[in-house]
Amino acid sequence: MNTKPDITLSSLDVDRIYDLIESLPRNSPSTEQLEQELERGTILEPDQLPDNIVTMNSTVTFSIDATKKEFSLTLVYPKDVDSSGTKISILAPIGSALIGLSTGHSIQWTKPDGSQVDVTILDITYQPERAGEYRL
């Protein structure tokens, strides 16, 4: 898996994520891959997004291809991460990998230790835009 799949992003999410990035130290490793993702994405208004796209505050089921282990997590901003174990920050490497992907798509992502991991989106059980909730 050498090429990254197309991604689609909400204009509202992009604005908020760029605001987040600007509030962090420059050249932070956690933001470099995220910025690259934002730059390559197709941006749509929230009410125009297909319902099979991972957006901020979406609950997504995905697998790590090497282990076939499945996870169901909600993609959130760092301020919303808690100890429940059900949320993942957009600044986490896997969080940056998930944003904008569609159900069925896979992406190869670099972990903090430099190794590669293949992630596949299995289902999006909740997407704010699908529910008409544009201001989460």
C-alpha cells in the first residue's frame, strides 16, 4: 500500500484543526502529518459531506491490518480526550490517519517509532453531519 486514498474534509473541521495547529509549538511531530493530510484533502461544506466520511466527533470502527484487531473510537480534539478509552485525539498518529477517510478505505501510516501500520475503516457508527449536528 504505497498511495494514500483520497480524503474528504469538512470546511468546519479544517478551520478548527488549523486553529488547533496554530496554537501548538511549530514543527511539532504530531502536527506535521496532520497538516499534510489537510493539504491533500477535498474540502466540502458540512451539509454536503457524504455520510461515509470520518469527520471530527465521528465514532469509527477500524482495524489494524497486521493484527486484525478492531477498535471503535470517537475522533476528538485534544481537549475532549478523557479516561474512558473511547476517544482518540486528532493529534494522535492514528487520529490523523482516520480523518477524511471513507468506509472501506485503507491507509498506511507512520507510527511514532517510525514503523508503518495499515489501518482500514470498517464502519462509521456516528457522524455529526449525518445527524445534522454541525457545531460539535
